[in-house]
Amino acid sequence: MLSGASTYNYENPVRRDVVSTGNKGDVTIRFRTDNPGPWFLHYRIDWHLEAGLAVIFAEDAGDWNSVIDPTCTHDDLCPKYSSLTPEDL
């Protein structure tokens, strides 16, 4: 849904890689989820990325083991996150 719209356009939706969020900042992103694994989505400007404007989508996490075989070094990628307690998350 485009910013400011009140209904979804399923007939002929906008297809693009950049979208204006307008004044409200409410945009719906629709995409096909048919490739299991973690997928990284971020804003296009690096300093925004450093400020935390990014997200990881977990597609079909239940089947990752059949597709992805992470090693123990994967756990060492983010020691700050690994040190968080459940209350911090």
C-alpha cells in the first residue's frame, strides 16, 4: 500500500525498489517468501543502517536446517547480541 492510501491495490500493485513513506511513514511491503533463510532488509543510506534502520526477515525458519548449515563461527558474528539477557531482547 502506498503511503497515505487507505486500500490495497491487488490488481496492479506498484513494483519498485524505492518507495516514499510520505508524511505518515506507513508503507506496506509485499513480497513472495519462497526462499528459506534469513534475509536482510535495510535502508539505502549507510549511516541509517549504522543507526539500526535494518531488519532481518526469517523465512521458513523451521526448514532452515535442510537448506542452511551454519557453523559455530556464525554465533561469533555478533558478541554484543549474544551477551544480551532475555530481558534485554
